Amino acid sequence: MLLPRRIAAAARPPRQLSRRARLTIGSSPLGNNRTCRPYATEAASTATQPATQQEDVAVEPPTPPQAKTQPAATTKSSKFAKPGIAAKSAPAAATDSFTSAAGRRKMALPPPHIQYEAKTIAHSMDENADAAASQKDANGAPLINWANSFHGVSFKPVSEEQFKVLMQPLDERDIEVKPDGIIYLPEIKYRRRLNEAFGPMGWGMIPKEAPVVGDSVVTREYALVADGRFVSQAQGENGFFSPEQLPSAVEGCKSNALMRCCKDLGIGSELWDPHFIRWFRKTRMEEVWVEHQVTKKKRTLWYRKGEVEVAYPYKRTR
């Protein structure tokens, strides 16, 4: 049976074009949308895909515009888009509020009289651990020669309750002022703080050496021991003017060494803080001109504000 020429040509497999024909088609304006360009890059082939899809869409029958512009997936995503946006905006709002609060704290500097607030994580350690002692007496206390020993130093921190007692701020009413403007805490305040933290007989001062007596000063080194552990040691000193004052001077060495050892426990740390010293001198102290009633020499003495009591041989002057 003979077929028409057009039908027979359509039934034949497509002929492969020669290289020259392919180059000609690729260089022609009408062949830019072909995929047979021999020198096309990957980006160029990707760029040609939307055009090819556009030709295919043009051939297909038109679809309703609502089906394209508002598909079901878009409606579903828009339903869950609001909670997602709210969840992301919430941390941003919290960050803004925190930033503004931090900015306010930075701008509003705390007044100088705010005390140092001590913080620590040391008491989270095992508080039941005890220092191992090689020998003990009948009562279970370790036999240690404290004159030469540093037993238990930095073995474990104090408990949380002891930490709060030792690091609590000083009461301004307990601070005393020397005539030369130096502020100090009476030694009885240190002893009371140690009794609160460790209890009576829970701490002690151990002499490390014999007193060293000079012409007008005596010194002696002491070590502070608390809870059966070495805390610190310091050199105590005190002046005297006659041999009759020597026993009191030696006792003063112990009190002076106690105050210096308590620095390592944080007791009265404000007294060594330059910021606190300047603030206390400016707001809690006043300088007064006095005159020596015998020599008639004038000088200035420091007192607590509102508590000026000039004693003999000085008298207040202008």
C-alpha cells in the first residue's frame, strides 16, 4: 500500500544534522532557545530553561488565574507564617528590652557608696572533704607544728554560710578615722566577724617567731589558722615610747597582724579599695585646722563629719 509522501516523511526517524548545520542553527537568532548549542555553558543552558518553559506554557491551554496566583500551598504557608514571624520577633523584642535596660544601667552609674557585692561558685565543691592528717591526738585533732606548717592551705573553700558572713559589707558606723586621715576598722570588729564565721575556738593566731624589739617599735609574725587549716600570715608591728609600754606593744603586734591576715578572708576589703577611700573621705570626713596650745603650731586633723572633738594639747582655730 502506497502512503502519501508527507506521511512517510513524518514516520521516518529524525536525521542527525551535520556539524555545520548545528553551528548554523546555534548562531542564528532563532536558535538561541535550542539545547544543541555546542559551546553553551551550564549557566547559559540554565538561562534557556525559562524560555523553553514559557513556550510550553504558551502551547498549553490557559488555566484560571486564581489557581496560579493562590495555590493551596500558598494559603497553607500564609496560615503558619504569622506564628513563625511572632516567634522570631519575640527574641528580638526581648533583646531590645535587654539592650535598653543595659544601656540605662550603663548611663546611670551606681553611686560610690554601693558596697562591693561578692560572688563565688567555690562553695559548690565537696564540703565534706577533710584534710588528711598523718597523726591525730586522742580527741581526733591533727598533730601539727603550726610554727613551721602550712597545713590545709587552699585545700577547700569555706562553706556558703561562712562566705556570706566573711564578705558582708562593712557598717559605715564601725569605720574609725585617724588624725592623719587614714580610715581603719577596730580589731575587735575583726574578731567578731571571725567568731561569726568560725565560732569561738574555731580560729586562732599562731606566733611564727619571737618578738623583735627595736628602739621604738616591736614586730612579730603571726599566722591565722581557722577550722584546722592555715589561712595566712602577716607581720604585726606597734610602737612604744618606754620599756613599761613593751607588753602592750607586743599585744598590739598581734592585733595588727590579725587585721592584715583578715585581708585574705575578704574582711573589711573596702578599707583597701581606693574608690571607697576617696568616697568616704569626701562624704564622711572633714578636715579641721587646729593649733598646738604649747608650741602654737597649726596643722590640720581629720574627723568624722559631725563628730569633731578636738582634745588637748590642740584647740580648734581658723
